[in-house]
Amino acid sequence: MVTPAAAEPTESKPLRADARRNRARVLEAAESVFAAKGTGAPTEEVARAAGVGIGTVFRHFPTKEALLEAVLIARLHRFADEAEAVVAADSADPGAAFFTFLAGWIEMSSAKNAYFEALTAAGVTVPKEKSGIGGRLLGALGVLLSRAQAAGAVREDLVTGELITIIIGVAKAAEYAGPDARLRDRAVTILFDGLRPSAGERR
Amino acid sequence: MVTPAAAEPTESKPLRADARRNRARVLEAAESVFAAKGTGAPTEEVARAAGVGIGTVFRHFPTKEALLEAVLIARLHRFADEAEAVVAADSADPGAAFFTFLAGWIEMSSAKNAYFEALTAAGVTVPKEKSGIGGRLLGALGVLLSRAQAAGAVREDLVTGELITIIIGVAKAAEYAGPDARLRDRAVTILFDGLRPSAGERR
Amino acid sequence: MVTPAAAEPTESKPLRADARRNRARVLEAAESVFAAKGTGAPTEEVARAAGVGIGTVFRHFPTKEALLEAVLIARLHRFADEAEAVVAADSADPGAAFFTFLAGWIEMSSAKNAYFEALTAAGVTVPKEKSGIGGRLLGALGVLLSRAQAAGAVREDLVTGELITIIIGVAKAAEYAGPDARLRDRAVTILFDGLRPSAGERR
Amino acid sequence: MVTPAAAEPTESKPLRADARRNRARVLEAAESVFAAKGTGAPTEEVARAAGVGIGTVFRHFPTKEALLEAVLIARLHRFADEAEAVVAADSADPGAAFFTFLAGWIEMSSAKNAYFEALTAAGVTVPKEKSGIGGRLLGALGVLLSRAQAAGAVREDLVTGELITIIIGVAKAAEYAGPDARLRDRAVTILFDGLRPSAGERR
DNA sequence: AATGAATGAGGCTTCATTCAT
DNA sequence: GATGAATGAAGCCTCATTCAT
């Protein structure tokens, strides 16, 4: 299962070709602008980056908050896409697959993850269930996790619901380490070590 | 060693008594306002909470950024204070002392730590060295860490410099877990398990 | 004489059937939307109410102002239609006919008459003469008025030109009274009493 | 009893001298700007006319609606002031006093009375009671009215509550007559004739 | 030193109008 | 002819910062 291009709203009638193209461009521009300058960046800058008028941005996303939310959802969809791809690949080494996937995702998101805060700060209940993204994500992560546990690569008492919280923490540490790659890798490694089987056996 | 009240600038001439009191009140108010409403809260609200005029806030902190920075530094100083207190207590169980201290800190900061982001987003290089706070912090944490390592409670390959990064990540995870105490505790436990000795021994 | 459907422009070539239908639907929708939400309502809402695209609205009325004007003219045409119908009915009690007609009109327009203001505010000289509506209106009102005067039901010194001004004032008072029917009726009654013969005889 | 300068809010502590001056200037500017260009005129134009920054306007009136309301209330206060002055003058000819007062007020407001509409259109319940203006107004009008009735100059069945509605209607008619002074006077005269004693005696 | 009024740049959002499909 | 996406000027409002009191 693959995310429809640019995670467009599922309910309404299909957008005109040019409209869909613009919507996608805005979403893309928003992602990079917000990543670079923080979620406080003016909407107009997103418009400029997308090469459209400010009105077009607001036509597609009637509120700045809606835009932020859409970016977040798109990102989660890509996360789910990748997770499902790894599931489908069905690696011979599920432990490696699991950790590689997590590390890859963290690498990718480390420099640009203020979305959760921006949204929660705005009082938005992060729409985990919106567009079914929550289910997909938990589903795919659950498969990866249980395979890795079955292979003895991950502690048994870890459940899927805890994973996202943990990933966010690790991503945050990585982001804080910033450009210092060695520090970042060490922090990620150490934190992930908490997921391994022997961990937590004694205390 | 104990932090001078309200972390006032070390170089300038001593403030008049009322001025020092106002400075402290503003700092306190800023901490709680920013904690409650995020760092985007208007400076005027801080003034109101402190019971002073807006002009007074800007007299003490010529910029909003300066205010944010001062709050952050004050917080780090308290962090250092606590760490030094734990060092001074010289517990018989250094491992427990170490983890208890970390957990306490996380608990405290989990609900209110947008400072790092707000500052880094603003392009401020977090002033680790400013007012010597970095040194104190690393010093105290270093002692706690090496005692815990000597007692076999923490993995040997962990160095002080990595600790702050890790703490930030764990705090973030805790914050994201939000009001769900069980989830928060689990995430913190799991992530801290990565600091334990057996962790990382095999891979 | 009866108003041609939807008061379409008299000069231009006859519209295609569907176009004429659309024009009428837009005009109707505009009337009810502007009545309900005021003349500041977005043109797009008119389009939605008419079940056509926004482009269609602007094709028929190149300007919002033109749309407003068309609505006003249509309304005046209906006013004239009714007046002419009353003239044609040639009631045995011309005084009653006159006042009944006025009251009916006031009743109808009381809740929805921002057109004059919207237009005059926009600097439009209300196009009394446009499409000959002024003539029809004054003609019909003149007949009703003089019959009522001949019957001794209306003061002799009242001339047609004053009537519209007076009607607007009374309608305004009625509108201001709003939902309070008793108050509205009293105000209308009192103001209309000024039109009766004994009024103004002494001063 | 005379309105405090510029109808400043009664509750809060007295404003600083300069602030009060600015508040009054803004109110004055708002009145003339809205009168000239309608209540849709941009707030910035009011600021310009008052010779202050846009921020100052919003400091005193946190919303455009609040500004409109303040203008309306100021105007009503002046209405009440004048009415009370006429009451105090205690003319020997109460009928003339009554009609002269009404005519004067209408003359004054005829060219600039979109406030009621602007406010009611915005869904504002016209704050008749706010700042006690309703009471003052009705009180003074009531005295003028009953004196005129006692003198036999005004019909007996007219009650104070109806008067404001009627005045609004007459003012509206006068406004519509616009620059044509003869037409305006005639309309006002005719409508006011409805208030005289013989009117309504027969029907 | 403290106060709080004034300032105005800048952000979000709306909506009349144009134009490619 | 109809459609609705795109446009951008313009409006309302916020808030960091300055300055007269």
C-alpha cells in the first residue's frame, strides 16, 4: 500500500490536474521552509518557495495550522510507506532491518522536527487517527517489532505503542546534537541500546 | 557552591535592592508564563505576571531573546545546583543516586522545555559557556557519572559530553508522552536502560 | 406592462436559453444571500447558492457592484409591477389600496434593504433612470397617490417625488424595530399618519 | 448632567493625560472618517486622520467593532446631552422645543448615520444599556415628550419607546434625500406630522 | 528606576477579479 | 459558455521595542 501523491484529502472529488500539482508543490515547499526556518516562518515564504501566490496556499490549506497539520500527516505517511516497504522486503535479519529502519528515519527527521511541538503548542490534538495514518503506522511498526523480537534482537516487553514516543525522544536528541555527527551517532546508539533484549533484565 | 540569586549578570555593578528584586520577579514570571503558554507568549504577559511594567522587563532584558536566554541559564544553574548537591551528599549507592537525579530532572522539565528550541530556532547558539554554567554542569555530572560507573551501575563507554544530549532526548520523549504517566515512565525506563553496563556490550 | 424575466439588459443580443436561466438563478441567489448576510457577503457564496461557478457570476455581472445594482433594479421592477397591478385593480377604496400597498412593500423590504446604502456607500448614483425603472415607478405611484388624494384619504400637498423618500424612511424604522412586531406596526402607523389629510393642516 | 469628555470607559483607572487626549482624537477622527467614507473605511485611515499610529487605535479600541461601538455611544451621549440641555431650558413652548430638538438632531445626523446598521450587521446587540446611555436618553426624551403632550402639541398615544425608532426612520429618509434640502425638509415635515395630536384620531 | 502609552513592521486571512482548462 | 483555480491587494490585529512622563 502506497500513499496517494501528496496525501490529498480523501473525501472531496479529485482535484484538477493543475490544482493537484500546486497542492503538492505547496506541501513540499512548506516542508522545506518550515524545516529550515522553523514552523514560525511566514506563510508567504512558503508561497514564494512554491512559486505560487499566497492566495493559492490558503485555498488549499485554509489556515496556517491546517498547513502544518498537512505537512505532518504527509510526513507520517512517508514514514508509514517506508515501514511498509521494509515489512514487504521481509529481510533475513529482522533485528538489523528494525534498527536500520529506525536509524534511517531518525537521520532523516533529525534536522526538521518541530511539527509536533508547533501543533501541540497550538492546542491541536495531533490527529493520529486522521486519514487512518495511525493505524497504518502502528501496523507496520508492529510487524517489524515483533519480527525483531522473535529473532531475539529486541527486548520482549516492548510494545508498539511505546515505540513512537521513544523514536521522538531519540530524534530530538539527534536533532540537538546537530552537526556533530559523532555525538549524534553515539547518542542514538546508546538510546537504542535500551531497546535490546538484555536491557531491563536486571535493574 | 550555590547560584547567586536569580543569576544576575556577573560583570555589571551591583543593582539596587529593588532593581534586583524586580529582576528576579521577572525571571520567575517569565519561567512560568513561557512554561504555560510557550515561548511565543507576549512579553507583556510576563510583565503582568511579574507585577511590573513592560518597560521594566525591557530594562533588565533588552531583548526578548535575552530574556529567554536568561531563563534558560537560570534553569541550567538550578540544574547544576541540584547536581552539586547530589555530589555533596555522596550517597552510598552512586548508581541509584545517578539515575534518581536524572529521573528527577526529566520529571521536572518534561512539561516545560521549549527553551532550547525557541533559542536554537532563533539562531542563538545556546550559550553553554556563558556565565561558566557549562563548566559547573559538566563538572558535577562528571562526578556523578564516574561514581556510578565505578559502582558498575552505568556503562563504561559513556562520557559526560554525551549525557546532556541524551537527557534532552529523554526529556522530549517524556514531554511527548504528556499526561499518560504509565507511557512516560516506560519510555524513560527503556531509554535509560541504554545507559546500563550490559547494554552495548554485545551488538 | 410586466417586467421581462430577471430584468435582463435591454440592449444586448438575446441570451442563450441556458445563459438566461443562469442569469436569473444568480440574481435570485444574490437577492437572498445579500438579504440574509448583508451586501458584504462574498460573491462566491452567491455562486454557491445559485449552483453555478464563480466565473459564471462574473460573466453575467462583471463587477460585484453591477450585481448589487442588478438586484436593486430587479427589486424596483417588482415594486413597479405590484404598483401597476394595484393600479389595474382599480379598487373602490383608493385610500385603503394606497396604504395597503405601501404597508405591504414596507413589510417586504423591512428585513432586507441594505442595497441603497451599499450602493450609495460605493459612490454609485442610484440609477433611477436606468432601464426606465424610475418612470414606471413614479407613474404607477402617481396614479395611486392621486386617486387616494381624490378620495380624501391622503393630504393634498403630497407629491409623488416625496413618496419614495418617505417610504425609505419608514422602511428603515421598520427594519430597526426588527423582530418586535408591535413596535414596528406602531412606528409605521404613526409615520404614515403624517400622510393623511388633516395632518399638516394646522401647524 | 454632562457626558465626561470623550465618553471614556467608566470602570478603569483614569488614563494618563496624553492617553486620554489620544483616545479623544481617535474617537473624533473615527467619527468623521466613518461619516465620510462609511463604516467600512480602513482603521488605518482613522489612525492617519487622528495623527497616531495604528497600534494606538487598537490599544484604545481592541477591535474595529469596539471602535464603532464607542463612536456610536459617544454620539448617543451627545444626543442625551442635548436633550437634557433642552429639558433644563424648560421652554415656554414645549411643543416647539420638542420638534426643534428632534429636527436639529436629524439635521445633524442625517449625513452620517450608518452606525446602527454597521453594528447590527456585525451582530452586535446595540448596547443600549451600556454606560447607562439608554436610561439617560429615554429619561430626557420622556420629559420632552410628556411636556409636549401636556401642551397639546403631540398626540397622546405616543410613548417614549417608540420615539427612537421613529427618529431613526426620519433620519434615514433625510439622509436619503441627501443634498436636496427642499425634499429633505418636506419629508421630515410630513413624517413628523404623524406625531401631532389630530393624527391618528381618525383612521 | 519604573511605568505604560505609542509605534509600526509584519503576520494571517479574505475576497473581487482574471484566466487557463 | 461554464468552471473553479490562481492571484495579490488590502484589511485586521499582534507584539517587540522605544520613549515621554
